Amino acid sequence: MDPLDPALQSTAVTGVRPLLTLVIFAGLGSFFLGALVTAIRRGMRENGWFKFNQEKEKQD
């Protein structure tokens, strides 16, 4: 199946450039995903989101 955009025919299928682009975007995506997960975990712990913090205090 041919790509719809003729400009992608020469670059998207072969060569090192698509792999390099994939590595760059995967690195950036993992950074932002990690930052999001870290922010949610910190909010759960410090601000008592979802009441996980209060349950731990009752057990101690």
C-alpha cells in the first residue's frame, strides 16, 4: 500500500531517518509520560488525592 503523500514515499519507508525520528519522539514521549506519572503520584501522596493518604495514616 502506497503512502498518500508523495513526499513520504522516499523517506518514510527506507533509511535511518525514520528510526532516528522514532527514537527522538519516543524519548520525548517517555519523558513527558514520566513527568505526568510522577506528578500524579506526588499529588496522591502529599495532597491526599483519592484518600490513599488518610488510609495509610489510619493503619499507622
